[in-house]
Amino acid sequence: MIQAARPRHPFPASTARLTLAMPSPAPARTCRVADITIGPGHPLAVIAGPCTLESAELGFDMARVCKQICDDLGLPFIFKASFDKANRSSAGSKRGPGMAEALDTFRAIGKELGVPTTTDIHLPEQAEPAAAVVDILQIPAFLCRQTDLVVAAAQAAKKHARAVNIKKGQFLSPKEMAGPVRKAKEGGCENILLTERGTFFGYHRLVNDFTGLGDLMELDCSAFTNAGSPPVCFDITHSTQLPGSGEQTGGRPDRAPLLARAATAAGVHALFIECHPNPPEAWSDGATQLRPEGVRAILTTCSAIRSAMGDDR
């Protein structure tokens, strides 16, 4: 019997088993919000509440509902609402109660329900009074490159031992978020959270780049800090927006569960959800806000996904 000769490996034996060397991800930091720690090794946090603080009653009602949902699922909860929706599709749209009245409500909600609170600011002079009350100062996506605003928020956060949540602009790549993080650091605050809320894809459309989401979670900040990459929150409801699609921004809230599942599986450290008892009657973002039962359904699924993954992300 003639045996066929075994073919020689086309490459030297030393390279027959090639191991691809992957770059090591940037070290990650955590973000401290009152008694909640957000980041790797900690439970999935939830930031939720109505888009606009339409009234103290609405704020308390939604805070109680969201807190109960999160308590039932063992998820840490932070209440959110806006005191002024300065970026509206129409100049005639309702904007909110104003800062002074809203801060009284935030203070009352935090004290009565025992939950941390957050709101967005739009002007540098709003940072100090807001930081005296709420636990996270949020920088809106459209304003994330505004140096004076980011620095003022960082300075106020440092003074009052608060955190700063910087939303990624819809026009920025993940890598470019190192700029706002650096500005906050130069303002004295490294207790930072970054939020992904979609990227412009032509007109009237946002998309979520999950490769980019991974890049944001491994943001290289080594040029200016040893603190590592900030933890990342995923904004479920704003990611479903259809921007500029009329007098009021449109949306696809039916896709919120899909995005929430994907983001949780990707390993984000927090979820951001806007909710309202009757979204069509909401002062703002009625096309994307979720009803409480929708919030419970999404968080129940995401909690199960996170449990399957473990808390090491």
C-alpha cells in the first residue's frame, strides 16, 4: 500500500498556532452617587423619572413607582427629571417649573423617599445651586463640549461631593468624549458617568453603535488621568427618538426593550429611562417616554440578563 505523504504546513511550526494579541482595555473607574456605586463589580443602576418635572405630584408619583420597581428587582435607583427643557422643537412648548421650585421638589423627594436625585443644567450659573441639592449634575448631549458649563459642573460637584453625568453628543465619536472628561477633571471632578443616547444617522434618525458603546466603556483617558475610563450609562428612551420630525420630536418606543436588552448584554453599568403615567399628555418627549408597566417589563428582563452575566462587568 502506498501512503500519501502528509502535506507540510505552509508556515514554520512556531507560527502554526497563531495567537492574536489584543490590546488591553483601559482600566475602569466607578462613580459614587450618595450610597450607590456605579461601575464594574456593582449592580446595574437605574436612573428614571419623567422628562419634565411637570408638578411635585407627578415627581413624587413617578419616583415612588420607579423606586418600588427597582426595590422589587434589587436594583439601585436614582430619580431624574428636568426643571427646564431649554432645547425644544417649538418655542411655544412647555418647558418646566423653573429651577427654584424644582429644587424644592428634588429636596423633598430625596428626603421623603431616601433616593438620590439628578437633573440637567444648561448654564454655568446653575451648577452651584443644583449641586447643593441633587446628587448628579447632568450635562445635556448638545452641550457636552461647552467648556464653561462642564467646568462649572465639575467645580460644584467637587465642592458638594456630587457626581457629573456627561451625555455623549449625538455628533461625537466615543473617542472624542475624552475631551469633556478631561475638562471635568481639570475642573476638579473625576466622579463621572458617561451616557450614550444615540448618534445622528442622517436626518430624523438616531442609531446606536454597539461597537462604539464598547469603545466608550474602554475610553482611553490615560493622557490626563490615572483614574481610568468612567462607567457608562445607556439612555434607552432618548435612543428611540426621531429628532426634528415635526413640531414635537417623534420616536420608536416599541424598540426600547430591544435596545435595553442589547445594552445590558453589552455590559453597561446603568440604564436611563424616562417614564410618564400617560406619555401622550407629557409636556415633552411624549413620543418616547414609557408607561410604568413598560419600565417594569424592561427592567425585569434586564435584571435577569445582568444576573446571568454576573456583576463583574
